[in-house]
Amino acid sequence: MNDGQPAWTLGEPDPDLMTHTAIRIIKEEHAALWVVLRSILVLLAEHRREGTLPDFRVLRAMLFYIDEFPEKRHHRKESDLLFPMLRSRAPLHRDVLDHLDNDHRLGSARIRELEHALLEFEMMGDSRRSIFEEAAARYVDFYLDHMAMEEKVVLPLAERVLTTNDWSELAAAFLTNQDPLAAAAPDLEYGALFSRIVNATAARAGLGIGA
């Protein structure tokens, strides 16, 4: 399980990768997601030590956020726009991009499995605690590996091969439907959801969101 702060995440942006709007937004959204993922594991560890059940409302809010924003919006802009651009300009890196696209396809099923494991934990109590904890740890590892590959391989590649027109198109796309935990203020309909998540992550992650 990867529970240390990755070098590529919140608080230590690489100045060489912050020159383009799309890259800035990708890194901000990755950082916000990292805080939520880490907070899930910290919350679970706290309650295991104390022998208590976690606040299932908070866990449901966190998983809903992951499904609603990173899975449905962030990934879609990468798979539908950024990755095709890179395939056309750097065909030798097709295998890496295919691997990341496959991660995106698997992500929807994985978050559904995790949500179901959480429901089992909530309904059945402590007998299902370990099952959910192990599923959550696997999911976090999967996601951190995915984001690390994007930041260590894909974003530097984009810096090398994309054109000014490419960056303009990407900026227009990534500025729409931004992750409210990363930069933009949440829509009114998401206000309560994000207040719940921010309160939980601020207490446990020791990191700001969108800083």
C-alpha cells in the first residue's frame, strides 16, 4: 500500500510542467484526488485502531466524488482528447497510452466494486471491515500508480511534442467541468457533498486542497 506522499503531488509542483493550463489543471485535480484517497485510508486506520465503525456518510461521499468527477470528467478529457493527440504525434508511446486508457475503462468497474464493498461493510458491520479495507487499499494503489505514470511519462511527453494549437484546444477542454475540489467553486447542488469531504480530509490529510 502506498501511504507516503508522492513527489508529484500537492505542495511540490514541478515548475517545468506548469507552463500550460491543461497541465496545471491535471496536476491540481490529481492532487485533490490524492488527498481524498489518502484520507480514506487514514480514516479506516483510525477506526480500526479505535475499534469503532467509520462515518459511512463520509465514505459514501468520497466514493461518489471519485465516480462523479475523476472517473466521468477528468478521465474522459484525457482519453478523448489528450491521449489521441499524443498517439498522433508520438506513436512510439502508444503502448503506455493504451495502458492508461485501459485503466480508465477499468476504473468505472473498480469504483462500483468498492462502493458495493462499502455497502456490505455498512450493512453487515465489523465482519466485512477487512474486506472493504483491503479493497480500498488495492483501489488506492491502482489509482496512485495510474496518476504517477501520467505525471512521470505522459505530461513530460506532451511538453515535448504538442503544438500551440494542441495546447489551446486542451486548455478549452480542461477549463470546462473542472473538479470543484481542485480549483473551481462547487455548484450549489454539490455544496453539501464537498463540505462533507473537505471537513473530513482537512482533519486527516494534513494538506490543503486546491493550494
